[in-house]
Amino acid sequence: MGQDELSIITGVPPKPIRFGRFLLQELINSGGMADIWVATDEDGKTFALRRLKDNSTFNFTAKKRFNQGAEILAKIQNHEFIIGYYEHGKIEGALYMLMEYLEGSNLKLLLSRGDEVLTENIGNVLIDMGVALEHVHESGYMHLDFKPENILLSRNASLRLIDFDLAMPKPAKPEKTSKNPGTPGYMAPEQLQRQPFDHRVDIFAFGVTAYELLTGEKPFPGETAEAILRSQLSATLVPPREINSDVPIGMEKIILKCLSIDPELRYPYMSVLVRDLQIVLYV
């Protein structure tokens, strides 16, 4: 029986786990590659500590992605909508990254339970996540895993973009890569077809995310990458206002432009997209 299971039965909180100069107080997220803990240091300051899982010891790809994500986050710091970075390295043989702790949930969870912090602040959320992605691009990178699960929102609607493990330098023109990073439901057709791509795949992912947040549905349904691609290429996209009539006409136009199958028909830059978002959503 694990410590967390025992604490549920007894009602006694689990004891903190010592990790170098930190105490791991609570496990708040566990992914395939890493765990994220609420951690405190010797001065009692609170952080989010991300630690690579033990089963990744011989997974060199996981180690490379973990370190790459930490290094990119370190380079694009000092922005209000990007999760704060403090340090990364190795303790007791385990790779870790120390980040700002934001008390809140990701947009995927908030959407699933119809949380008021999302529904009542949806206009600001859409603008803020656009500004966050604009900063990533202007810093010279593509995020490549932009989705509701990688956007945190605090109880006072303060937003942070997280998880830069798949991020790559932004090319001057579309490039084909040996890797095909991303989550299929949010990937642009040129990615799914393994064609050359650039930062406009993030703009497509922004469109998918905005569509989902405003309608509760995915614009291109499918259980596999192949099925999603077929849905994209079938030209049967249901306009957001047919699902949610409260979506402003201007916002629908923005989303449909982001979701253009041809990248040349999407927004060329996030700065132009953010400008339109502010025009349509600011009141």
C-alpha cells in the first residue's frame, strides 16, 4: 500500500519526502514521463518541482526532452503568462526542474466540469493564451504542444502556459523534421502528413483550443491521427456558432481562419491574431 493510499484511509496527510534541499509535500500531477510535486525549500518557500520518473532512467529521448524543455523555458522567462522558471539540474541521480507554483487547474479540467473561473473569464483567457503564444514565437520558438491541458488557470483567472518539452526553434521557412511532435487532436494537417511546417502549426492548435473551449467539442473528431486527418481534409468543419450561438461572429471568423487547412490562409503571425482577439473580445 502506498503512502497516499494509506493517508486516504487514515485521514493523516502523507509525510513530506526529502529530495535534496527540498521537501516534496504533495503529488499534484503524474504524466507518462514526469511527476510534478508541491515542494518547499529550506526557507519554506513553495514551488512546483517537476521530476523525471525513475522508469525513464534509460530513456534517452525522455531525458533530452526534459532538459530541452527546461532550457527553453529558462530562455523565454519574465513573461506574465509563461510559467515561472527557477532552476533545473539533477538531484540524487534524478533530473528535476523547479518552477513557479500556481494554485489552480488546467483548462482541460476546468472545461470538463464547467468551472465558473473559465466560463466567466473566457474572453480574457482567449486573449491571454494568445499573448503567451505570441511571446513564445517572438522568443524564437514553436511550442508544438499547445492544448488546454498545457494551460493553467488560477482561481483568480491568472493564466500560465506550461510544458515546453516538445518545443523547437522557429524556422525561417517551413522545414521537415525527423520528429513529429505534438498531440494529434491539436496538430495541423501538414504535421499529420509529415510535410514541412513552421510556427503556423501553433496557430492551428490555438484555433482547435479556442473552438473546444467555446463549444465543448473538437473541430476535427477522431480517435487516431489518421482519423483526425481524414476529418480535417473532408471540409466538414461545423462553425462554432452552430454549436454555441453565444460565440461572437468576429470570434468565429478568427477561429475559422486559424483552422484553415492551407497554412498560407491562416494568420501569418500571432501578433496579428492577438490584435484581432483584442478587437473582438475587449469590452
